Amino acid sequence: NYDPITRAYTGLWDGGFKTGWTDNPAWVLYDLASNDRYSTIATNLGLADIDKWTLYSVAQWCDELVDDGMGGKEPRCVCNANFSDQREAYEVLSSIASMFTGFVLWNGEQLTVSVDKHNEPVAVYNNANVLNGQFSYSFASAKAIHTAVQVTYIDALDTYRQKTEYVADDEAIKQFGLNIKQVTAFGCTSRGQAVRFGAWVLQTELRQQGGVSFNVGREGLKHLPFDIVQIADNDYAGVPFTG
């Protein structure tokens, strides 16, 4: 039910496939994981071992049209990469997943992907449902916080020359000083996509300057990376609002 040229999805998907060409990174990843012509991981996986339903949702997210920063619209994420040498399967799949700010994992039953995008919280943890009721906190030093990003990409509009896009947060620079991080947008040939990737890297670091760790029982088995959870810690808040 997918037209890879117009990027339109029609009706409900029954799980079937047809042959076509696409630069959607989610379907490129599926091809790499399922085609044993050029993928050794496909020789060890059956089609039932690949979570195509999650990939379908991710593919729709990648195909959604967003502002390209120059007055037009473009798909959120596309894949234009060339592999010229042999690489580890997980390294290749991880590189493809990085295009949609996600990564590949085995969830205990299938090969699936997890994407860092807006989601609702799936659990609440408080002093009553963690081991010993203890949360451990850590925070990044001000000198370690990056306030600007230089993104390397290949520009399809300029004979596929390598270019660098600069993304910065002026308010963060005023607060922490200029600290530049250099990253490569794998398989990226669009300036707009490079800017979005750089903004994601920068805002992720600026908004996640601290970490919290805690131990839970068997209920923790339900989680996957990038799950959103809420923390209700009486000791940290200074008031007893949970029990």
C-alpha cells in the first residue's frame, strides 16, 4: 500500500511487499536485514524475525514532509549511501538507523528499531517501586556541554561535494561559551536534513545534561531504549508526593 515515488500510503497494510525503489532509510534497513544476496545477517534471520510493523511506522515518519529551511518541503529522512567495502552487519544497520535518529536492537523476539522522537510516558517510577527506594543522579560539567555542531554531509545540489553545516544555540553559547562538536550525517545529501540532524544532536545534549539511574524488578523487562518514563522521587523533590 506504499508508493515509493509519491511517498503515499494508501489504506491499511496487510504485511505484504512488492518490488520497488526507495530511499526511505527504514525500508533500506529492512532490505539489508532480509536480503541474503549482500547481507550475512539475512542468512541467520527469517522474515518473521524482523519487526516490519515497527519499521512501517518509522518509514511513515521518515516520509513525512517537513520544511527544508529554504522555503520548500522535503521528506524528513532519506538514505543516499554507498558501501564500497565489507563491514560488520550491526555497524551497517546502525549507520542506516542513525539517519532517523534511532538504533537497531534485539527485543528478545525480533530485530527491531527504536527512534528518539516525541512519545508519551509509558511508566512512572517512584521510591516505592525501585530497589531500596533510591535514585542516583549525575550531571555533566559546564565545560563538557556542546553549544554548536558542525555537521558534515554530501550536497546533492552541488555535484555531491562534501560540505559542513554549522548549527548553534546562541543562548547556550552565552551561558556556557562556544564549544563545537563535529559529527557526520551518514547518507545525508540534503542541507535541510543535515541541519535537522545537527539540531537534534545539539538539543539532545543541551536538554539532557543530567542522568538518573535506579534498579527495578521484572517490570523493567518491558522497556526498550528511548522509552519515556517519569521519575517521582520524594527525596529529590523535597516533598512526599508519592507513596
